[in-house]
Amino acid sequence: MTEAKQQSIAEFSSKTAQATYRTAAEAGLWLSEVKVIEDYFPKKGIILDIGCGTGRTTFPLLKKKYAVVAIDIVPSMITIAREIAEVKKIQANFSVGEATSLQFSSNMFDAALFSFNGWEQIPGRQNREKALRETIRVLKHGGIYVFTTHKRTLNIRWIQRWFSFYIGAKLFGIKKEACDYGDVFFTRKGANPHEPQQFIHIASVRDTRKTLKKVGFDILKVAMATELGDNEHEYPMAFYICRKPLQ
Ligand SMILES: C[S@@+](CC[C@H](N)C(=O)[O-])C[C@H]1O[C@@H](n2cnc3c(N)ncnc32)[C@H](O)[C@@H]1O
């Protein structure tokens, strides 16, 4: 396992992250997610909830009578999700799983979800692309995939990072796996200094669209959360609504 991936798993396993996501599970679906699910998901069927965390999206989908298979790469997230399900007496299917190598047969799911920018937390451009390839593989033809990202735009912070990226990585070859333009390490709000930093790739809509097309998705819509009536987020968040082609 690569260093960046190990760090990402360690961060999500930290006490602060666990406490944050235990509370997050209670938050339920965002307004934007409710809208997208109502408008684009089939009315019934089997949904793959990738990077489910502690079940923030899983439990409401179950309440809507979908069959939900929920996976997360971090074992302690799954442990908490199962505990919550037990306390609430909800029958749920949570298991440890990796988005870049899904443990499911092809053409199995009616829809899939990778909520709250989880896809951006996969280090390495090729791995993010691999996760999309895996998702399209396990979706039925016509199946819907919804995920979110940040929206990277050109500003002074990114111009500075662009320079250090190109000088370090491109000119001097200091290119680690977690060193794509757009990669950031940061400390989670409320984390202790000894806890690992969080990894995220701040994606641009242009790049993400390109990758989606490359792996074969039809892009039905890209919309900002605010366009979906959701003003609850601290930063601009883009929703991608995609479909596996019918044939
Ligand atoms: C920002 S959290 C969101 C959790 C949950 N979906 C929510 O909205 O509360 C992202 C989740 O994606 C998971 N994740 C990151 N990389 C993953 C991967 N390669 N495969 C599966 N899960 C992954 C993390 O462990 C984390 O639980």
C-alpha cells in the first residue's frame, strides 16, 4: 500500500475523524442529495454507497426502501456504521471495500453514490480513474452514478501551488504518488497535532469531466450544490450526475 493511501486511512481512523463521522451519520441527506436522488435515481433497485463512512447516506436510502450495499476502505468507519445500525435496529449491509478494486460482479447495481467528495480522497490520478472504471463496471447499463467534488478555480493560492508543483515535480522529478496538481494535505478541524493530516485532491470540473468521458460515462449534468437549492457548504461543491451507457 502506498504512503499516501496509508496516511489517508490512518487519518480517517483517527479519534477526531471517528468522532466527527459518528455525529455526521445523524445529519442525513443534504438538500442537494435529496433532489438528485429524486430526479435521477430509479424509484427502486440496488444502490452501491461507496465511501459510506458511518452511514450518513446509507440509512436514508434504506428508509427510501432501496436495497443498499455500503462499503468503506476504513474498517473503523464500518464498525461505527454497524453499531449505529444495531442501536437503531436497522438491517444494513456494511462492509470494508476499496473503490479502486470493487468486490462485486459486473452489471450489478442500479445506481451508485460516492458522497461528500470521497472520490477526491483517493490519492493518485490513475487510482481515481481506476475507481471510476470500477464503478462503471459494477453498474447496470443505464445505471446512474452521483458524486461530488470541490471546484478548483485559478486563484493566487493555486498559482503558487502550480509553481511549486511544476518546479518540484516536473523539473526536479520530486513526484510522489500524492503529487498531482490539485493535491493538498491539511489538518482536520479540531484534530490534535499528532494526528495524521488529511489528503484531498481538489479537482477541477474540466479535468473531472474529461476523466468521466475517458472511462465511458455519459455526463447527464454537472451542477453546483447551490444550483440544487443547497447553500449549506463552506466551499463550492460540484455534483456530477453520470450514466453508464445503455449498450
Ligand atoms: C468525506 S468522507 C464521507 C463519508 C460519508 N459518505 C458521508 O458523507 O458522511 C469520505 C469517505 O470515503 C472513504 N474512502 C476514501 N477513499 C476510499 C476508497 N478508496 N474506497 C472506499 N472508501 C474510501 C473514507 O474512508 C471516508 O469514510
